[in-house]
Amino acid sequence: MSAYCQKCGAENIDNAKFCKSCGAALYFEAEQKNGTENRTSKSSTMQTVKKVLLWIVVLISLISAFVLFYSIQEQKKMGS
Ligand SMILES: [Zn+2]
């Protein structure tokens, strides 16, 4: 099996990354890159969602801790 350059049509060996004739990246390499980019963008979106969720959880726990602390202070004031 051999790979043909999309730019100049030169025949290259199957696992060649670049055309031996014109130096262009071979088509199957470009397809692989596109697939990787799609996966990377999807996973980065997931990472952003996870970060946002983490911040929401942190904010909720901070607010609830503050509310709990404030209510305890109010109860102490009422007691004394
Ligand atoms: Zn070429």
C-alpha cells in the first residue's frame, strides 16, 4: 500500500507523514489531526463544564457555611 499526495499526486510510502516530492502533509495525517482536534475540543468543553460545576459547588458550600455561621451567631446573640 502507498499513499498519494493530494497536492502533487506523488506516490509516497504508506507511513510517510510528508510528501517526498513537495513536502505537503499527507491526507491521512490531516484526517487524524482533525479527529484529534475534535476530541480535544470536546474534552476541553467537558473540562470547562467540570470547572464551572466545581466553582458552583465551592460557592454553594461557602454560602451555606456563611449562612450557618451567621445563624449560629444570631442564636448566640438571642441567647445572651
Ligand atoms: Zn506532494
